[in-house]
Amino acid sequence: MTLSLLDDRRLDELRTTGDPEADALAAALHAGHEHLDERDLVRAVLQEIGHAGQGGGRLEGLRDWLCGGPPLPDWVDRARIQAGQEFFCEWALPICTSLFCASLPTGYAASNGVQVLALTSDLATGDMRRRIAETAQMLIDVMDLGTHSPEALEPGGQGHVTARGVRLLHAVVRQAIMSSPAVAHTCDEAVSPRWCPAWGHPVNQEDLLGTLLTFSVVVLHALDQLGVPYDADAAESYVHVWCLVGTVLGIEPGLLPLTRAEAEDLAATIFRRQHAPSAAGRRLMTVLLTEMELSMPWGMRKAPRTLVRHLTLPGVADDLAVPPASWWRPALGALRVTGPVARRVPGVRRLFEAPGTLLGRSMMRMFVDRGLNGESAPFRLDMAGMGALAVDPSVAGRRRRGRRRHTRAKRHAPQLDGADAGAALLTGRRPTPVRREDEVTP
């Protein structure tokens, strides 16, 4: 298939298509473990993913799935894969900032696809925040930060294992939504939890494609807005890496846009079809914005909302009810033109790089701190990766940042109950109501 055939009619068909191979394994796992409900099964799958390659797994067949799979497709260029990973390493912090301030919000703006996230942000814990950290972990793993080796995406490599695990979790989520008696299949908004057939098949091929594009061309657009002077050919290699990741995630190979131009055209088509305001998207944006604001240094609490409004495509921030930007947002508009030039001038380079690095560094520090403090699952980041992201793992640094976050959390009480919509999927419990989206923090 050529991408020119991905018109509205074909994309409508893709909304009814899931991932038969992964769905078959999810069904087999459930059939062999009837004593586990869907929530317990997801927890067991997550534990198995965390121990991939270490032995002692409980779910037969799962380890073969995680570490196995077909070899890389014939169209994959290993030199380009490595070049794309090196591109990430060179611009790791601006790309991380783009992930949180552009990629995730763009995904939340897809009013049909976001419904899955609203129902199942984390079936294992009910903590909607964990999904954000897991997305960042997948980015680090597939890009092999610190080593940038194509072997990470070969069967058995950490990036491959992580992506295969995400693919299987998608299948378990599909099974839960389609078969769990706790989920009503209705479009009646008074019913909760529910799945409206008009949203399409859960985690369908169009939604997978749209999500993949948020990690590639949406990131590149955000880097342009930040004035990052990247090499255009290296950016093409970055798109190539994500096409390979897309195959590992279960996207049909013939659907993948193999060049940046093709990816941008497909993104425009999918976003036109799917972007619209939704309560689910605004709710997830509230969680993300609260997390970002919690991570920021003193005096920079409004930087996340300002960057989201600057880096996302027109209309996305409004659809998600992102609060107004700070007064200094107009200064960001000059970055696209003056940033590449100013970075050549000693003494001012750091000033122009700050908007693209500050938030990404702050979020990664928070994820690492939580893992080291035992507040969450460990965030996998070796010393080379910590150096690339300027993460200080020292006890003193963690304590200092912990005190700041604790103080900010007390001043600005959490807007969401931690046990949120993930638990609601299988328990039938209604999520705790949230405040208006313009009240993320006072």
C-alpha cells in the first residue's frame, strides 16, 4: 500500500482494526489464568516486562513474546537507525521537553483515541501519572540513550522488549474494554465507565499511527519552534527510527510514512479527522500539567502551560483548555529565527537553550528521584544517560528537590484523585471529579 491511499475511507477502515497477533496472545494469557481478572493480568504483565531477561516469570509464553519476534524489516537501514538515535542523544533535553509539551498534548487532543487513556491510564495501579513516566521510559529505551545502538531495537534488545511490552499491554486493554462486564458499550454520557462504538476499536491502527506521528514529526515541529539548529538529514533518520518502532508496536508495515514529508502529510490528515475538544483529553491534560508544574524550579511554575501553548499545533491547547500562557510567551516567538544564530555566540547560548532544556531536565529528574526514593517503579537510566540529561542522582540533590516538590504540592493541592480512571474501568467506581481545567493550580 502507498500512503496516497490513506484517505478518509481507508482511515475509517483502520479504525475498526486492532492487532490480531497481540490480541491472540492476550486472549491466550487470559484463558490460561482465569483466576486473574483483567486488572491482575495487567499487573502480572507489567511485572514480567520489568523482569524481562532475568528469569522467574509467571506467565508462560510472555517471555518468548517480549524477547522474540521477527527480525528487522528489509527496508530498515541500520546506519540510519544509529544516526536517528544519535540525533536524540544530541538533542535529548529539547526532545524530552517536546515530548511533554507537544507530543502528549497532541495525543490527548485526539478526542476518540484519548478515551482509551482515560479509561486505562494504568490498570495496575490506577495512578494516571505513571503512564507519563512509562512513555518517557519507552523513549529512552528505544533511542538507547548513552549508547545509541541499533541492537537496542533488535529482538531481545531493551528498546525492542519495551515496545513489545507496550504492544501487548495495548492488546490486554483492548480485551478488557471489549469483554469486561464492568464496561458498558453505550454512547450515553450518563453511564460510566463506558465505551462508545463511535470511538472505533480500542487502540486501533489509525490511533496507533497518530500516536507514532506525535513522537516523530510533532517533536520536530516543536524543535523548530524552540529554534534548535538540528541537521535535516539527521531528523529524517529520527523519523526512520520511529517507523521501525511502529512495526514493533504492531502498526501494519504498509501504513508507515518512511519520510518526514510523508509523515507530515499523514499527520495533517489524521489530526484533521481526530482533533476535537473532549472531557477525557482535558482531564489527562490536567494530570500532565500538574505533573510538569510540580517538577519545575521556583519561579517557573507557569513555564509548562506557556510551552504547551507555544509548541503545540494551532487549536490543540484550546481544545485541552490549557490555562493562559505567561506574560513572557512573546519572547519564545523569536527563538525559531534567532535561536540558531544566537547559539553561536558565547555567553548567550545557554540563555537561548534554557526554554528547550529546563522542563525536560526537571521532569526526568523527578522520575529518577521517585524511583530512587522508592516512590515508584525504578526509572531505567544509566550513568551515561543521566549525564546526557543532566540528572543529579545524589542524595543531597534528591532531598533538595523533594522538599521543593513537597512544599509546592502542599500549596497547590492535587487536582485529581491518584486512584483515577484506570481503577474505574474494572471496578465500576466513578473517578473523583476534577476542578475546572483552568484551575490546574491557583
